[in-house]
Amino acid sequence: MKLKDKIDNKTAQVGIIGGGYVGLPLAVEFAKAGFPVTVFDIDERKVQAITVGRSYIPDVSTDDVTNLTVTKRLSATTKFGLLADMDAAIICVPTPLKKTKDPDIRFIVAACESIAKYLHAEMFISLESSTYPGTTDELMLPMFTERGYEVGRDFYLCFSPERVDPGNKKWHTRNIPKVIGGITPACTAMGERLYSHAVDKVIPVDGTKAAEMVKLLENTFRMVNIGLVNELAVECDRMGINIWDVIEAAKTKPFGYMPFYPGIPGGHCIPIDPFYFSWKSKQYGSESRFIETAGHVNNFMPHYVVEKIQDALNIDKKPINNSHILLVGMSYKKNVDDVRESSAVDIALLLMKKGAIVKYHDPFVESCRINGIILKSCPLIATVRQADCVVITTDHDCISYDDIYKNSTLIIDPKNALSRTLYPPMNQNGHCVLYKYLHEKADNHSWNQN
């Protein structure tokens, strides 16, 4: 049977390589649409979780996973030999950066090598992992055509960038428009045919490079604008101007302006994806100056937050060395459990290097490894009362900022979780600018370092 017929009658076997934040939600949507779906992953814990019907991704309900596994529309395996039975193989693996900010595509290569072993006629292959323009046709395509198959006739190869926003209740895998570009028009058409069953809207573009560039444009746009507002925030702080007030006023303009906020981009996309393009540009003898500058500004921000902590402690006549500092939030953004590229981790590491005694509270992150040390989330209010300084590093919705304010002696608020109108400073040292909130002393208790 032809692939298009299998897709139309939903008998096509769909394999998702990588069961993480991208792969599992996509697998669930294909299974909900009626396709038999298999998740391939080297992590036996993920495979076991799916097998017993349990979700480990906050955006995917356990009820959905249970129902789909019971009805045998969703399964998981570590046996990549089962790719031989798949009609479609969709790659959703991590694409980190090396320390030199060069692309680390070893997971893509490993996935392609597995697929190539079991490549067969009428097979559809798609890459969703963020990467540099040219990955699909320059790296992946030769791995498959050397098997003697012709792309666009014997098999179909596409790139379709993931657009997952963890923790977003409004926009999710099903209703986020899906961009897709194929090596040939026939590949694009086949990809559009398949994905249209799992998502509400598919946007075809002219080729894989265009599709790869879409994701990089989206995240470079955000990274550069965050870098711009970070630079303005630092300068406004020095001038005694509250950047948050400025942004709130500016965003009342109904055209020609989009609000961005001070902060350190985290997660697997914004701090990483733009440098894939920057790396590729160098192959053409070009420099991506906006990207490099924005990266420099954003990378400085954890150091700037630590400077604000140190300045505030100095006003309080305390050294940062041996001070007890509580970080509220360890994940890279609110309401998720992901600590990849988290600025809170960077801040904690910098504080430790300066001799601070660091603890954290995060209802989403039970434990976290920092500088080889395993830290566990502490009770909030009891630890707030013992801290010399509280730093709000992630503005989770479930945190009681009113309780933090009432029980703290010193608060640094890089997320503006405390509104100046709601929580005015209560002494003369509390000039309310970018990060600093001070109020009257409370009794300080001993800090248990164990």
C-alpha cells in the first residue's frame, strides 16, 4: 500500500524518536488522531513510564497517556530495530551547543544512523530538532540516498521545526501552526498530508532550509530584543529610572511596539538556536553581530543580578561571603520543571563561588545539581525567615509573594514579581529601581547548612 493511502486511512505506523518535551506531546497528538504511534528513546525510565501509562511531561496528562496505551495506539521502546516497521520516523532529539558555541548534532546523527539501517521504500522522515540551515539536505539526505533510494520518489524527507512552549495553557502542539519544508515538493506535500492529522494548521514553505530558518528567526528575534531591553534595564537602573514602569507605559501604544522584559533567556531554544545561525554564517564569511552582541549582554545578566545582591548586602553591612541566600525558583521559566540553561542555576553557581550559602525553593524542581552538589528544594517561608537575602529567580504563579514580602529582610526581584505599587519599600535604603526591595528587619534565625 502506498504511504499516502496509509496516512489517509490512519494505518501508517508513526515512530517518534525522542520522548521529551517535543516528542511525547507530538506522539500523543498523532495517537489521538488515530495513528498507531511508537516512541523510541534510549532512556528506559521514559519508556517504562509510557508503557505503564504515566506522563512525565507537565503539558501531557497521565489520563491521555493511560487511555492511549490501553487502546494500544501509543507504545514506547528502546529497541531501534523496530524502526523497520515504521512508515514515518519523526526526529525530536536535543540539539545543544558545545562550549565553543558550535552545534552539537550528535543526537541527530545517531537518530539518522538508526533510521538509515532500516530505511525502506515509501518511508517518511522528518526532523523537528532546532538546527542550522542546511542540516536536512547537507547532513541527513546523503545518509539516506547512499542506500540507493531516491528522495521524493522512494522516500520523503522534511524539516518541521518544533514550536513547543512548555507551561503554555493556550498554545500547545495541536493548535500551534506547523511549518514544514521538504527536500522536494513531493516531500513537502507528504509531510503536509501526515501532519495535518495531528495539528490544526500546516504551513508549507519552500524547502528545508527555509523551514530550518523559520525557527532560528523566531528565537533570534526574541533573543535580540531581550538583549536590547536588558541593556536598557541596566542603564535605566543607573539613571534611577524604573524600566518596568517604562515598559508598562510603552506597551499602551497600539501599534509599532511589542513588549519585552528584562531577564536571562533560558531553556533549550532562545539561548541556543541563534548561535546555530551565527555558526553557519561564519561558513559564508559573515558575522552575525546582533546575535553575538545580544548573547554577550544576556550572558552578563546573571553577573549583574549577583552584583545587585552584593550591593544590597553591603547596604545591610553584610558580606556576600557566608551570607545565607535563598533563590525562589530554579527552573528556566515559570510553571515548568525544566532547568536547562536556567539563569537561576547560573546565579547560584556565581554566588557559591563568592562563598555564599545558597538554598532554593521551587515547587516544580525537587532537586538540582549545581557545581557537583545536589541541592533540594527547601520549605519556603521557614527558609525565607532565615535568609539574609531572598532572590526571586523564577516567578511561578503558585508562589505567595505576599508571604515572601512579609517574612523577608531583604529581597532582590529580577522578575518584578513584586509590584512597586503593591509592595512599596519600607525604609530609606529601599529605593525601588530595577531589582532592589528592602524593608524592616525581622528576627533572623540560624541557617542549617546541611
